[in-house]
Amino acid sequence: MKIVVGITGASGAIYARLVLECLLACPDVEYIYLVYSDTAREVVAFEGETMPEDARIGVLDNADLFAPIASGSSRCDAMIVVPCSVGTLGRIACGTAQTLMERAADVMLKERRRLVLVVRESPYSLLHLRNMVAVTEAGGIIVPASPSFYSRPSDIEELCMSVAERALTLAGAGVEHFEWNGRE
């Protein structure tokens, strides 16, 4: 599996780190194209997170519209934007790609491949909700960064992992994850 991971400047860098760590642990993942928005690195540093580095992760410049993921011929299997700002959501919903991350998301939609947006905002305005509907109607999947408590997480890391695992599962990555069985 080749997958694109986009990190925007929305709060929630822990989600991005957990997604990348899980992808690196997944034997089906051949390569990860990683794209940061202009402010993402600042937010990652401010929140005290460090993204993993690995030979299977290629960091691409968000301004490079000649990068492989800007074309449907790149044959990436899925894309996760985590966390996804509502600004990025809006530009994807409107199809007005001005950056590599937005263009890669547009490619996923036009090629009918999996696009998962982990939206990190609260509360949602009517515009946010309409943009989520537009992305969903175009074939994308919206995952609010709303952790679950069924697994009885013992710390923030485990709590956030429920969102990361959900996004990965929806993107088609074969990762181990908590499954509710109706009991404890």
C-alpha cells in the first residue's frame, strides 16, 4: 500500500504522529508520502510532538505541484489528512486546490480512491457542515477527531489512538484496532 498523509496546522498533532507510527508498523505499507501545510510544522513543535522518520516516509514540499501525488497516475491507494483544518476541508470541498496537499486530495476524489479527513474543529459552523457534506458526496470520508471511550483508555495517548485507528481502518490500512463487542 502506498498512502499519502497530510498534516495541517490544526491542533491535534498527536493524531498525525499516531497515524504515522501505525502505518510504519503495518507490513502492507510500502511507502508514505508526507505533506505538511505551511503552519503544520509550527503547530507540531508547539504541541511538543515529533513525527517519526523512516526510509519509507518521503516528505514532499506542499508547494510542489509536480510531485507524483499531484497526478492520478501515481497510483496511491489512500490519503489521510490528519489533523485536517476546516480551511483545508473547505478548499478540498470546493475543488480549489492551490497546494500539493489539496491537489492530492482532489486526485483521490477524482480517481475514486479513499480520502479520509480527520477534521479537528469544535463547534462546527453551518459552512463546515456543508463542506463535510460536499466531501462526503464526492466520495471522501469525514472522521471527526472525537475519541471513543469504549476501550477505557488509561491516558491521552490511548484516547487519541481510537481516532487514529479509526482513520487508518477507513483508509484501508490493515492495522490492529479496538473492536466493540457489546461487552467490556
